[in-house]
Amino acid sequence: MSRELIIACLPFLAGIVVSVMALRLLIGLSGARMQLQAIQRLHRDEQGAVQSLSFVLTLPLFVMIMLFIIQLSQLTLGRLMVEYSAFAAARSAMVWIPASLGDDFETENRISYRLQSPDATDEAGNVFAVYQIAPDSPKFEKIRLAAASALMSICPSRDTGITMDGNGAAAAAALDRTYMAMSPAAENNTRIPTRLQNKLAYALHNTNVEIEVRHKNSEPPLIRPWPAASEFEDNEIGWQDQLIVTVNHNFALLPGPGRFLAKPAPRQDTDVVTPRDAVAERIRRENGIYVYPMSATVRLNNEGQKSVLPYVQSLNGELPLTSPPEPEESDDY
């Protein structure tokens, strides 16, 4: 587990520890004791019982703290899954970008369109030309599907009113077949396909992927140096460029804790500056569900195929302004 991931989960883990301590204190103040024999007698008793005043007063607070612990545990799990989703998306980009989809647009090392951003410098002082990949291309949708599939385990299985397109429906059918092949006994449960479809629909609707490409300035730039021939296409990236993939996901909170956490803490109108409620400010309600935005970034190197055309450079390292000379015919092989 990486150090960054542990740091990202520390606030949730600290909240769980504090909640458990508060729950233990509440149990001690209420005077409750674990007595198995008394529980068995209460189960066999058919005359009813009178609840103590301490139990009635502490039960709502006890339930609230328990739900808060469950919600923090789910937030910790959600943070782990978003990190894994970013890795799955980056790994998918390494596989799909070098591949060819059989058309004339997204062949090897080509995906959507590149939008150039300001240059960046890494820790070693290397300068990179930065490109943003435009969404909605076939390869981009496959990468986003990989990210959404990795997040299905933390998505609600109930119907949230979200519909899927053709690609999502095909992926849901493939997941259903895979699930039934791994668990043949589940074929009699007619609710499983619906739950899988609901999870995937929510994941696709609430997951966004951003792809950034970093190309070293020491290598030939990803531009067309002359009209007659070009080393790179408009939508081509370097065969060993850095791929920085960011996954943004709206994590679905539980109905009760989500409503409670979405309410900002009251602030007194005094001269003392009180801290902002950062948690409540980030939570929002979408389609009747309280969501908490999470994001993670993973950087991997592209493992594409080297360009068929050779790198064309002059002796001083600059690209020529004219078309390169035609290769001479030779009988040597």
C-alpha cells in the first residue's frame, strides 16, 4: 500500500477511532453490561418487559454513532477502490492506446484528439510537452468503462433511475454471463442481473476520466513538420510517453448519514473566525442520493508501438522545414 493512499485514508480512519471511543464511553455511561444469560431469558420471556430509562435515552445516540462508523468505513473502502480504479484505467490506457480498432482514425498509438497545455517539468528537471486527451472516442470510452467496472463494488445496487447506452448494456450483459459462469447456483436468482446493471449504470454515470500525456521535449514533437509527410498524426501520442490518468467518482453515501453529513455545522456570529465545514461543502445531492466526490491519479508509461516512419532530424537536432529526401533504391537488404 502506497504512502499517499495511507495519508488519504487517515481522516476516515481517525474518525472511526474517535467514533469507537465515543461509543465505548456511551456504553459505560449507560451502565450497559453484556450478559448472555439475561439475553436468553429475555428471548424466552413472553410477558414483555419494561425498558430502562437509560436505554431509551441512549439508544438513538448509540444508533447514530454506529451508522457514522459504518459510513466512515465505507468511505475508507471507497477511497481504496477509487485508487484501484485509477490504476485500472491507466492500465487499460496502456493496452488500448497502442491497439488498433480497425478503422482509419484510432489505429496504433492514436486516440481521440490532443489539446496542448502548458509545458511541465518533473523532479529531475526534464521538460515535457503536455497534451490533454479529448473524451468520447471509442478508445476513451473503453478506458472509462475499465474505471467504472472497478468501482461497481461500492455503487448502489438499487434502481437510481439512470439508464445506460449501448456500450454499457453490452458490458452489463458480459458481466452477467461472467457472474453466472463463476456461480452457476445464482442462475435461479433473478435479481442479480438487475443489481449488476444498476451498479454499472451508476458507476458509468458518476465516473469521469481525465487523460494527460507528457511528451519529452528532447524527442521529436507530436506535430506535422511538413504537409507531404508526417511522423505523427493529429491524434497520435508518443510510443513511450507518460500517461497520467485521473479518475473522479461521486461516492454514494448512506441515506441517513449522508443527510446528516450534508448539513453544515452551525457557526456563531462572533468575531472569532470558525473553521469551514469542508465535508458538508463537498457533499451534494444528485438524483435523490447524497454523494461525496473522490478522485485519484496514477501515472504509467505508454507501451505502444514505435512509429513506422523514422525520426527525421537534422544534424543540429532541429526538424527541417522541407520535405525529407526520398530514400535511394538499393539492392542491399
